[in-house]
Amino acid sequence: YVGEWKKDMKHGQGTYTFASGNKYVGLFKDNKKHGQGTFTFSDGDKYVGEHKDDKRTGQGTYTYANGEKYVGQYIDGKASGQGTYIFLNGDKYVGEYKEDKRHGQGTYIHADGDKYFGEYKDGKRNGQGTYTFADGRKDVGEWENDKLNGYAIRYNTDGGIFREGIFKDNEFLYAETREKKEPSKLDKYKSTCEELGFL
């Protein structure tokens, strides 16, 4: 360890190189990473951001050795809160996280032009959502386990309804129509996504 000390503890700015080859350069408090710092892993991963009590907590950027990147909030060492993940293949997710998984409201933009805007749970499409295909087709409705499950409307490329009813694991089961009674959670977030240019 090279840096500042206070009462025989790492405290202040310093550099610590671990036996594993990992390296931390940043602020310490009472022997723990605490504050702004850069943690470089021996495998090539790198985190630049805030720490609290030795864990990634606050705003930070985690860049993987393969080039993928997460920019957003952390709590107790895990991606939690608002974040953006950029995949190596060009896909991009912008939205909410909970314990390193997509969880809450989010938008996933595929490199091929497909987009999903809606709810996630434990990393999968779950809840109300809209999946728009690059060719203009659209699936709007209830999702579970990354697939249409429940009431949904499947639209043609021209915007006309192709199927409306109950789906199970993306398969159409039977026709059913419903009146819209109140704005969905999707409507609540739609203006934000339009402002960001996702819709």
C-alpha cells in the first residue's frame, strides 16, 4: 500500500495492489475503499466510481475486458437503480436494475432495430410491455418470463391488428378484446422514452 494513513489505517488517497494482481487507486476510510476510486481487475475488467465500506456504492462505470459496459448506480456492490448497459453486439439497455438484473421499467434496443419498452423482473421481460420489430410489427401486452403471456395485441407492419387475445409463451390461444379502463404504467413512462428518442 502506498498512500495516506490515519491511526495505523489506510485513510485518504492511496494505491493498493492485491496479491491476485487486482489494483485499487482512490480514497480509503478506516482501511476500506470509501469514496471515488478506480479498481482494475487482473482479468482486464475495470470499475471507476464510488465506493462505500469496501463495496461499489453510488455512481460508477464498469467496463468489462470484452468491451461491454455498465454505467449507472450501485448499491452494496451490485447494479441497482438507474443504469445503461452497452453490449458488445451493439444492443443497449437503459432502465432500472435490482441486484445486477434488469428489474423495473426499461428500454432494450437491439442492434438489428427491434425495441422493447416495458417492465422487467429478475432480468426478463415481465409485466406490461411493447416489443416493436424493425419491420414495424408490434406486440403490446402482458409479458412473463421474456414471452407474451396473458392478454396482448399483435399488430401488422401497417398498424392493423393481426391477433388480439390471450397468449401463452408467445403462442396465440384464443381471441378476446378488452376496453381500456385506465392508463397503464407504460403510458406513464412513454413521454420520458419519447424525450430520450426510444419511441
